[in-house]
Amino acid sequence: MDILTILAVLAALIVGGVAGYVGSTVGIARKGKSAREQAASTLAEVGEQTKTLLLTAREEALKTRATAEAEAQELRQELLRLERRLHSREESLEGRNNNLERRERSLGQGEEELKVRQQEIEQLKERQQRELERLAGLTGQEARELVLRTTEAQMEHELARRSRDMEQRAKEEAVGTARRITVLAIHRLASDVVSDHSVTTVPLPSDEMKGRLIGREGRNIRALEAATGVDLIVDDTPEAVTISCFDPLRREVARLALTRLIQDGRIHPARIEEAVEKSKKELEETLWNEGQQAVLDAGVKGLNPELIKLLGRLKFRYSYGENVLQHSVEVALLAGMLAAEVGADIQITKAGALLHDIGKALTHEVEGPHAEIGGEVAHKYGISDAVRRAVEEHHNDEMGSIEAFLVSAADAISAARPGARRDTLEHYIQRLEALENVAKSFPGVEKVFAIQAGREVRIMVKPEMVDDVGASKLARDIVRKIEEDLVFPGQIKVMVVRETRSTEYAR
């Protein structure tokens, strides 16, 4: 490369650099001018916005000042009103104070006049009392005692008469209501007449079966008696044997086993033990079924299964010739009817009535009255306190709930219906004579009649010895003595009759 070429290149580079510098200087100048113009425009816009904000702030301040002045004016007016009201109240109170002062002065004068009048009255009373004492010949204390004694005698007689009338009306109303409810419940329930079962008779297909039951040297009958705990009586009764035992469940097991052996025909000690075991299982099922049926018939729910099975044991228990399970269901139905009539809790009453004799299922196993045993059984199986109380108290004189009273009443109704229970003639006559003797022991009694199987006593009194008030007192005294001296089921009605007759003849 020659020198000219190098010089030409250098010259071209110098020229290009100068041209670029000049171009950039011109661009910078242009950009600076544009920036100055934009800044001036921005400043102008900011000035306009500032003016607008200042005007807006000035307007808002003027409005706020006007509002504050208006509120201040309203407060000044309200204060003026309050001042005027307080002023008027002060004037009113001042007037009232003046009136009260005038009244106090007037009352003071009136009190002075009253004191003077009272002194005059006391003086007049003293003079009158002295004059009365002089005329009557008695002191004031003696006169007061005489008046009090006379008034007490009159009031005692009047109170006794009114008490007798009120008691009579209450008894009439109570007896009428009770009779209506009781008769309604009895009419709604009809059951069969029952009789007691102390032994069980098992029919035989022939008299030849008796020898097979006895077995060689009596081994069969001994095995049967040992396995069941009963006495098997084989006598001259044709085609029948008798099972005797104090426990009805044992007697039922023996009857089932004996019936099964007779049907099978194979009778020996091993077969007897097998038949007895099967009969016990069958009896368990029977107890459950009978208890469940009783619960369904009575309409009671929520009982423990073991309690239901225990209830089924009453199927084989009798009390005074009455089947206890049938009696319990009957009492439950009666108690439910009575509870519905008087507004008591029906479910509690029916449950307590159904279980009221549950203790009789264990009376030969547990010592104590059946009512207490029943309460313990109810507590053991989670029965509610209200039901347990009805079970425990159905034979108590003092009952803690209306349900217990209804259970007791239904129990008495079921036991007292005709044919429910048997009673010997001798015991019946003794009870009637005891009732009559209690009534005859009181003075003024002329005749005594025990009627309605000893549930009512009518006493004829001598009218010249017993007046109407005394007749009411005599009835209460006889009732109290009967309750203290005699033991009786249910209740006994005591009626005192006083009759006077006046007869004249016109000639």
C-alpha cells in the first residue's frame, strides 16, 4: 500500500469523525429545545391545577364555616330554650314549696285539734266504762273474759258445724268422682274368675303306666323326685298321678318331664334326667313368652329382658287363689285407666302396676316383704325412680306420688272384685265381728251393721246422747280406732246415722 492511499484513508476518517460530531451536536441541541418546551408546558399545567385546587379548597372552607356557624346558632337557640325551661321549673318548684309550707302549717293545726279530740274521747270512754262497770257489777277484765268465753263457745260450735258441712260436701264430691272413675275402669275391664292350684294332676294313658313310672324297686320315681324336687303321688286315682310341691316352677318342670316321658314310653333314670333338663329349657322359653305377652298386654315398654323373664315366673304363682301374672296385667290396665282419668303419668303408672308384685317371684328366695323386694329388683334392673317408688309404696299408708296411689287403688280394685280371691267363712265372720265390736265400744252407739263384705260400717246412734256435731266427731274417732286396732285390705267406709222423730196426734 502506498502513502497516498494511507493519506486518503486518514483523510476520510477525519472527515467522517468531524461529520459525526457535528451531527450529534445538532441532535443534542434539538433534544434540549424539545425538553425545554415540554418542561414549560408541564409547569403551565401544574399552575392551572394548583389554581383549581386552591379554588376548590377555598369553597370547601367556606361551606364548612357556614355549617359550623349554623350548628353554633342551633346550639345557642337550644341553650336559650333550656334556660327558659329551667327558669319555669324553678318558678313551679317555688310555688310548690309555698303550697307545702301552707299545708304543713294546716296539718300542724289539724294534729293539735286531733290530740284535743282524742283526749276528749278517752275521757268519755273512761266515764262510760266506769258507768258500765257500776251498772253490770263487773270489772273491765271480768267483762272481757266473759265475752271471750261466750264468743269462743259460739265460734267452736260454728266452726265444728262448718267443718262438718265442708267435710260432708267434700266427701260427697270425692266419693262421687271416685265411684264414677272406679266403676268406669271396672266396666272397661272384664276378667275370668280364678282359683288356686296347689297340686298338678298328670293324666296317664293307662294304669299300667303307674308301674313303669315307679320302676323296679321305685328307682324311677326316686330319680324323678330327686331331679325335680317334687313329690310324685301315685294313688288309686284311675289313669292319673299327682305332682305336689310348694314351688310352682318345680311342679311345672316335673309336669313337663312326666308328660314327655309318658309320650316317649322309655322311662329309666338316665332318660328321666334328660327329660328334666329339656323341660327346664322349655320352661325358660315359656317364662320369656309369658312375660313378653304380659308386657304387650299391659302396654309397657323398655323393660330389661331378665326382668321380663322374672315377670313370666308370676304365671305360676297364686295369691289368695288369684293368678299373680293375670292380676298384675289387670292392675296395669286398671291403673292406666285411672291415670288417664285423673291426669297422671300413664306410662309410669302402668309400669309400676305391672311390676308391683314382681317381688312375689322371689319371696321364697329372698327374705322381706314382697313390696321391698320388688323395689330392690326394680333398682337392680335400672327402672326409673318414679316406677320403683310405685312398686315399693303400693302397700304403704303414706305414698309419695299420685302414681303410687293409683297403683294401690288399682290393686285393691282387682283384688276386691267378685271371685278374684277366696276367703274362708270363719275369717270373714271374724272380720265383720271385729268391725262391729270396735264401733260398739263408743258411748251413744245403739246399733252397728257391717255390710259390703266388711268394707262399710253403719252406726245408728242415740239422738238424745249424740248431736249432729258429735256424730261427725264419732265417725272420725271410730275410723281412727279401726286404723289402730284392725288390719284390713283397701278401705272401710264408716257412716254414722242420727235420726229423730216427733209424733203428735190431732184429736
